[in-house]
Amino acid sequence: MSGAQPVKINQISETRKKEANSSFFVICREIQRNITPMKAIKEPGFLPAIFNSIPNPIFALDKKKCFVLANQAFCDLVALPGCDVAGMHIDVVFSPEVSLLFKGITGSADNREIHISNRSGMINPFLVSRITASFENRDLDVYTLKDLTENKQAEESLRESEVLYRTLVNQLPNPILIHIDGKVVFANDLILGITGFNKDEIIGKNVADLLTDPADPKNMAVFRNLTGDSFVEEEEFEIRTENRKVVIRNFLLRNSKLKYKGQDAVMTILIDITERKHLEKYVLSRVIETEEKNRKQFAADLHDDLGPTLSSIKLHLGMLGHSKTPEKFAETLDICHRQLAEAIAKMRIVANNLMPRLIENFGLEAALNSFAGTMQQEGIFSISLISNLKGRRFQKQTELHFYRIICELINNTVKHAGATCATVKLKYANGALTLNYTDNGKGYDVSQINTKPGGMGIGNIIHRVNLIDAKIQFLIRKGKTEVRITKQL
């Protein structure tokens, strides 16, 4: 007996039976029609050559379950040299489990899957197909074995791919739906947390009913844009409270058309943009507050600085007409000249605060030197600027934001740290621009300042740092606050 061992015997679908019959039994039927006595088969000829060239194992059994003939592929499978199987009983070739199947009622082996060990010891699955034939006035059962190894491997690979696909889809951070004509046919696990339904309830449900805002169930417009000519690839969707005043969650729906099991479908990916919306509102409110702050500062500068000076000039110009002596006239005119020079200087300060022209023309280093000189000249604050830039220029936005940040830092120092002087170090090295800011004040708690009313400076600084994609650190050294900002260029 050969080493053939059955592993399992399964009923095969009618489709696979037809698949096997379609190619191999056409040849077998031709053999059946043209079959002649055994001595004719043994003679060299075209028909035996065809029979032995068939790649699938083929053999014929008589009523006693003895082999009448077999092709070379079958002999190779069961390791019988010379293909001399005529007269052998099936029990000699197959194991008891397999031979029992062929010894059963007529046709019991037909359309079955069996497992047979080949000559190398590997167990391969085969599909059995059967036809009846007449040979030398004997009724024979002719069997074809189709190797299903590649089919099984393909099926296993497909199952593994499906498992991998579902695992990957369920591991994605976004809820995903696939729907056909508005009916859900697939949903990943994240949908459950959003909708509160289980998988069985979701499949087959209308996508509009699945994601409808419970506070506004009639708001169906977003889902009408998922089919037909009104199909929209990207759209926002929000869930509000019952009174429609507060948004609970915001989603961005990204829709794409695809084929799902041979049908036209739409895949909808839900991206939770609630945090992004909150951030956008926060940034917008900060921008508006900053603009209002700048307007107030601009108005204050005009009213408190330029206003009195211009009023005084107007007053003295009116006095010129009443001057009795040339000396008095010259004195009044000299006062007007000095006040006009003061007004022009203050106007330059105001204009410089709005948009430093030195930055546009000469760069960050020059603008900071001018700013430090102005403050020291007026006795407001002492600034020590240490820089290795040597006139090096950077992107306009980088220079402008660094300048505004330094101005805001000085403002925080004066308001919160009680300092009289500060040191500003600018260093460019290894493709990075670094700012180190220190002062002689008492230091300040960044978190506390940022929560106080009117304490907008730190928030503005951090916002500007983020706008230029830089990094900021607030360090406490010996009770002093040091700010370090690094921008990779």
C-alpha cells in the first residue's frame, strides 16, 4: 500500500464539479467513445499519448474495485513506477479511509474533496469527478482528480487578506461606512461608539437615519449629497443640542465612489473636527482681541502723545499774532519748532509700532537696535542687544514675528516683572535662529499671567511662535524668567 493518507472528505459544490468536468472529462469522454481492447491501448498511438499527457490524475475501476487503467499523472501521485496498475485492488493503492469512499455506493466518490499524500509526503487536497464508461464489455467508473492546492492557498490568502483588511479598517482612527443606494453594507467598529447601534443594527440601515442629528432629525440635506448628480466629495456635518444653540460635535464627511462586491457604492469617512473647530474659534477670538488691543493702543498714542503736542503748537501759533516784540515772536516760533520736532518723533514711534519700516528695509537686527535706542533715549527701559546676525536677513514673516515677540516680552517685563533692563540675545547657528530673553525683574508665572484679565501677552507670543512653526520654552533660573525661542530655517 502506498503512503496515501486521507485528511478529510468533503462534499464539493456543484459549481466546482462543473469546473472540473469542463476540461478533463471532455478528453475522458473522447477516450470512452474510442476505447478499444487492452492490446490496442498498449500499442503506440496518438490516443494513449494524449491520455498520459493529461496533467490531472485519471484512473478507471471495474465493479470489483480493481484498476483497469491509469495515466502517468496518477502513477506519479501514488508513486507506482511504470504506471502498471492494471488488476490492482483499490485497497493496495489507497488508504482504508479513501478506498472506502470509492468502494461505497455508485457515485459516492463523485464531487468530493479528498486529501492524499504525494510521493514527498505532502498532503494535497483533490476534487474527485466521475463518469461511467464501457470497456471490453465491462462497465467502468472513470475518475479524475483535480489538485486543489493552489485553490486552497488562494482561498486562504483571500481569507487572510480579508482579516487583515478588516483589522486595518478597524484600527483606523476614523469611523468608516460603505453604503449602496443609501443602505449601509459595511461599518467599522468606531461607528458603534458614535451611533450607539451594534453591528447587526447598522447593516442595512439608511445612512441618513444612522447619522441624523437627534436634535434636528429633519436635517437631511447633507445625506442627499451622497448620491446622484448632487454627490459631494467633502462636507461638514454637526450635531447640536436639542435647542440647536450649542454644537456637540463636528464631523467632516469625505465621500468617494467605489465598487463593493460588484456594485456601485459610496465610502464615507467621518473625521472628527470638533477640536479643530474649537481651535479655529480660539485663534479667531485671539486675533480679534489683538486687533482691538492694537486699535486701542493706536488711539491712546494719538490722543495722549500727539494730541497734546499738536494742541500746544496750535496755541503758540495763535500767540504769534499778539507778539509785541521781535524777541517774543522769535521765542514763540522756537517753541513751535521744538514741539513740531517732538510731534514728528512721536508720529514715527506710532508708525513704527504699526509696521517697522526698518525691518522691511534693513532686517530684524537693525529694527531692534533702533527700538532699543529709542527706549533708552527716552529713559523708559534699558535693552542690551547681543547678536551675531551681522545684517543677515530671514523670511519677512519670521523677522516680523520675532520683532513683535520681543516687544511683547518687554511689555510683560515692565508690567509683571518690575524690571528696568533686559538682555536680548539673537544667535544664528546650524540653520536655526535662537532668541534668549532675560531681565532683572522678579520673574513671573506664565500660567497665572495667561489666565488673568488683560494678560494677553503670553497668548499672543505663543500664537506667533506657532505661526512660524518655532518652539518656545519658559525657564525659571534663580527666580528670573528666561524665554527661549528656536526657529529652524
